[in-house]
Amino acid sequence: MRSSKTCYLPVRLYPWQDLLLEANDIAHTTYRSVYDCLYLVLVRQLEGTVVTVGQENEFFGKLF
């Protein structure tokens, strides 16, 4: 029998308006959605790391 544990992580909200112009530029250049590029811009600003699963890895890998 598997035990179910809930893990609570802190959540921070960031205003998307501050990211939109750069995300739009990247989306236009790479032919990706602005939605996807918002995450990329946020990661760049936070100097973080993107962790993805699937074919999208190629997209983020080429931009960093």
C-alpha cells in the first residue's frame, strides 16, 4: 500500500506585465507562444534554471 504525502512549497507571484515586452520579442523571433516565453523571461530575471520534460527541452536549451 502506498502512502500519500502532500508536499507544500512556497508560492510567489510575479506580475506578468513586467515580462510581456521581452516575452513578446522572444516569441516573435522563435515562433513560440508568448505564454511559453513568459516563463523563459522570468527564469532569466531570477537567474534560475528551467526544468522541462518533452520536446520543449530543445527550445529552452537553444536560448540559454
